[in-house]
Amino acid sequence: LQDQIVSLQVTLQNARAEKLAELEDARVRSKSAEARASDFAQLWTDAKRARDADAAALRSAQADARTAIADRDQLRATIVQLNAQLAAQAATAETMRAEAERA
């Protein structure tokens, strides 16, 4: 009976050691999974920030392009107006020259 008790104690100790080893392995795997999850969360956050920054840069570039187009259109209108004034002055000068020749 004593031998059976000792044998059972040894079996129990071996089973306990095996379970402790399994628990330690599970703890290590859990920490590794937590670290990977944290790394993924950081990558996700970084990607979201980069996407938001890209979107902001795109909005800024679009606003700059709209401003440049408006400036170009304003310059075109000014050029048309100046050409009209120049044509009117040229016509006036031609009229004055023709009157001077007649006089």
C-alpha cells in the first residue's frame, strides 16, 4: 500500500509539473500574442494618422489649385480688359492722327 501511495504521489507530482509547464507555455504565448496585438494596434494607429495626413494634404492641394485657377481667371480678365483699353487708345490715337493730317 505504501508503494502505491508513493507511486501515486510521484504520478501526481509529475502531472502537476506537466500542468505547470503547460501553464507557463500558455503564459508565454499569451504575452507574445499581447505584444503582437499591441504592435498591430500601433501600426493601425500609424496608418490611420498617415491616411488622415494624406487626406489633409490633398484637401490643402485642392484648395491651392482652386486659388491658382481663380488667380489665372482673374489675370485673363485683366488682360482682356487691358487689351480693350489699349485698342480704344489706339483707335483714339488713330483718330487724332487722321484729324492732324487733315488740319
